[in-house]
Amino acid sequence: MRLGIMQPYFFPYLGYFSLIKHVDKFILFDTAQFIRHGWIERNRILKPGGGWQYFSVPLCKHSQKTPINKIEINNQISWKSKILAQMVHYKKAPYYEAVIHLLQDIFQEDFKDIVSFDCCSLKKVCDYLDIKTEITVFSTMELHIEDANAPDEWALNICKSLPNTDEYWNPPGGKDFFDINKYMDANINICFQQVNLSEYKQGKNPFEKGLSIIDVMMYNSPSMIGMMLDDFTLL
């Protein structure tokens, strides 16, 4: 079995979904400490007039060492309507109506915490893109894993706890982070997936690379995105 493990991200970029598509099982690792100014509750879309801007989910105040799965959404703020308003400038994009309908479908549900929102939105986007991979949340799996003695051992120990896992895929940014020998000793082949983020037309704006999947879906059909997801190299 080929396994992918990532922290739950908020409407992440194309490469995240490529990783989901090309593994057999994808786990949202939600027990790590939440780090501010990451990608768990925010991402980037085009800004009217050029450049990019953040869109995000507001979070309740929490202590510094709070794990991701304990981070609650501040539902006192009308964040859903704000996000939809931030999408209005995409109105001339060819797939605007389909993407807005997708967002409205996601927003019909009430979410108390950021993990439940990220998990739901990832699954809904995967459905839209016809990605069939099973997505599970680590804290709900009741896995009994060995203690991690180094940061790169979390993924290794999760792999070892799941029967028939013989391959682990990770984004290329972690290539220098992992001790490959540990995985080899456990008979697990570790691969680093480098997705080729090809340029696509973003209206009249100069191309902005690596934006949220929302931007990609606004300008490309699901079938075209499928080809983008398959355009990668293993390092």
C-alpha cells in the first residue's frame, strides 16, 4: 500500500491534491502542534487588479502548544460570506459558477474546529476532481504507534502500524528532513513527489504560481486539472 500523510490544509495548492490522488490512503496528521501563519487555516487566491491575497477561516484564541485537532473556529465572525465575497472578482472565470456552487455546498455544514472543516472541504474538492483516495484523520484512527524519537519518525511509525504499507510519498520540501535509511530498514520505499506547476491562463492577470486549488478550479475543467495532477516527477 502506498501511503501519504500531511497536516490538514485549507484549500491547498495543486501539489497537495496530486499527492492525495497518487496514494492509496491519505492521512490528515492532526495531533501535531498548531503553527501560526501556515496553511491550515489560510491560503492564497488572486487579488483584484493583480497579485495575490489571503483568504482564511478565523480561529479562536488558543495557547501556543495547542494541537491542530483542538483548534476551534471563531464562528462569531461571518467568515463564510466573507470568503464568498472574496471570490466575486473571479466572476468572468470559465468555471466560476461550478466552484461557487462547490463552496456553497461545503458552507452548508456547521464546523466547530478547523480539522473538520479542512477534512470536509478536501473530500468535497476530491469528489469534484474525481479523486477516489480514502482520506482519514489520524486522531480518529486509534492507531497504536511507536514513540517518535525524531520528527521524521511520525510518518515512519504510522506506516509501520498499517498492514501492507510498503511505500510512503511526501512532497519534495521534506527531502532533506527525512532519514531515508530508517525507511529502508523498515522495508518502506520513500518517494518525494515534485509536481510540475504548469502555467495556465488567469484572466488578464500575470500568472501567479502555486495559489490555492480554488484558483486552479476557477480557470480549468476537472479533466484538465486531472492532467495537471498527473504531471509530476519522483525524486
